[in-house]
Amino acid sequence: MNQDPEKLLEQLSLEEKASLVSGTDFWYTTAIECLDIPSLNLTDGPAGLRKQAGDSDALGLNKSVEAINFPAANLIACSFDRKALQELGERLGNAAQSEDVSILLGPGINIKRSPLAGRNFEFFSEDPYLTGELGAAYVKGVQNKGVGVSLKHFVANNRENQRFTVSSNIEERPLREIYLHAFETIVKDAHPYTIMCSYNPLNGVLNAQNRTLLTDILRNEWGFDGIVLSDWGAVADSAASVQAGMDLEMPGKGKASQQAVVEAVQNNQLAVEDLDNSVLRILKLIQQLTDNAQTDPSYDKEKQHELARVLASNSMVLLKNDEQVLPIKEDDSLLVVGELADNPRSQGGGSSHVNAYKVSSPLENIQSGHSNVHFEQGYHLDQTADKNLSSKALEAAKKADKVVLFAGFPESLESEGFDKFSLVARKPKSLNSRNQPSQ
């Protein structure tokens, strides 16, 4: 983009302005070729790049590019390490540059309010201060590499069940102290290029049409000067969202979204000044990303994989060491129990799911580093009952000096799109909401 954004704005027709505030498909903003305005590519990836390798789809049913699967936010937050989060962000920025990604859709900083919440693995903490500090470091890291972030999900999107319709009803003090605090910290300290507005209403007002939230608080109080984009499909009224301070509807509803904005301006239901403000912010972002593009975005996946291992190991938490069971001694006979030892899960399901470059088997690593190791599957990860497996594991445990147990939820119970019904690993009654497109 070779022209000044304000001069470009003067050359745009009403229809072109309306097209710029709505995506052209699932992952790209609209380009205007006659004025040399390029499109931007937005891609999932808070814990690793999830750019679709083939035809784009919102659900991630198509295979994404091979990328490093970094530790999820719930693990790396246990490091309490700002430098580690900034380094993670920089590595994600490198990966995004290598795939011509303009905006990385993350980090997710919603506050954890229940252990049943389906997306807890994507969020840092139940503590607003920790979330804000680590989120700011992550954002600085990504944007140091010339890639923008989309800080999400603004705001009070703390459950998955009924997330499209349920109103988060919160009084002013807890709203400010718990739910808005981390967003405010990151906006003021790290200056994210974009913020993603969540699906839910706040106190009965849809967030995508909440002028108090998107303009009064975010822009006028905190000084945010980037763009606000919608979570995928969160906009009910395109013109009302622009009026409230929403700049970019993603993925948009094609001509229907554009026509709604045009007609609202023509009927004096939407001030052209509000539309111009959104368009200008988008043009400035395009210019900023174009100016910051790197010329050599290649990166070493093997080195990044090793970094992921280091970040994960530095984040692990030892809760107890009763009777000094640890460290394991060289002459201890070990029993490793659990399908997850041989078939590990390093991430949850949904829009953050990465096509991992490499996954290391805990069992293989233990066997390579210890001479006396026996393995028992113990259970089926798909939750099929098998008393024979558990009985064999119990008998083997009697003969071992120490037992290393790998336990956890299967991916079918830990994903974006639904919450758990119980802390006991059993299939939920209904998973209908998992197929909804989202970020």
C-alpha cells in the first residue's frame, strides 16, 4: 500500500468502504486492487500456527500447515515467566511470517471461572494480574516480529455451553477488577494491533453492538487505537456493530453485510463518520503490517520444537513429594501406566488445534533414559471399560519400585465448543455446540 491512509480514504466509494469492514472469506479481509489495498490473512494459532493448508474452513476440518505445537496457555502460565512468554510470542511471530500471516488470533485471556469450562486449556489463569502480565509479554513477542495479534475474547466469554446466546451479567466492580483488568493491562502496556469481540451479550447487550464496551471503555478510557474485529459469526447487525465501534466483521456475510452498511448510511441510520473511522483504522493497520513485514521469515522447526520442550519442562508443577518418592533413582524398577504415556495429548480441540510438526512419546523417552521400565496400558483413552487392563496394571504395580501414571481427559471431552458436565471422565450428554464455527 503506497498511499497515505487518509488520502486513500478520500478515494473510496461508499460501497468500497462497506467492503473493507467485512471479510472477503473465512480468513482474509477484502482487497481493493484498483487502489493497491491488499488483503490481510488472519489465522488461528495461540499455541501454534493453524493456517489452513487447502481450502479455508471455519471448523478446521481441512488439514492445517505443519507447525510447532507449543505448550498451551494453562501450562506455560505456571512458569510465571514473562521472558518465556515473550520468547514464545517471538517464535509464533516467526512462524506466522513464514506463512504470510498478518494477524495471529490470540492470545486468549478470558478468566477461568469453573474447572468445567471447555476452553480452560487456552486461557492463562483465574488471576487477572497474572493473565495481564503474561498476556502482555506474549503480545510484545509476536508483534516484535511484525505480526499483529488479536487479543480475545472481549469480554466475559468464560463458558462454552450457550456461548452464542447466554448473557454474562456482571456488576461494575467485578467487571472491572476481574474480567476487564487483564485486557486493560495488555492494551496499555503491549498495544495489541487488534482485539476480538466475543459472542456473548454483557448485561443483556450483545458485545458486538456494545458502544459502552467497544468505544467508551476500550478507546476513550484506555486509549486503544487498533481495530476491533468480531469473533467468527458474532455480528447480528452489521451497521449497528460499526456504529458501536466494531471495525471488522469476520468472516462477514458477503454482499449482505456490505449492503446493510451501505443502506444504513444512505438512510441516516449509520453516520458516515463512524464508518470512516473504522475504515481508516483498517487502512492504518494494513500500512503498519506492510511496513513491518520481514524479508527473511524462514525458521528452524527443529529448534522451535526443542524450545517447546524447554518451555513445557520449565512450566511443570510438582504438587507433592511425600516420603521423597522423587527423584527416581537409576536402579529403581519403573512401571509406566496409561495410554497417554504412549499416545500423548499435548493440546485441546477446536480452533487452537495444531497439526504438530513432532510429538514426543513420554514412554519412549522414559525407556531411552532408564534401564528397567515396564509399561501397562491401564485404560482405553476412548473410555471403553476394560477390567483386564486395570487388573494387569495393579498386578504389575506390586512388583515395581515406583509407578509413573499418565492420566487425563480424551480430546473428545476437552475442546472449544462445549463444557464438561463432570470432572469425572465420561462422555457429555450432548456435544451439539462443538460444530459451531468460531475462534
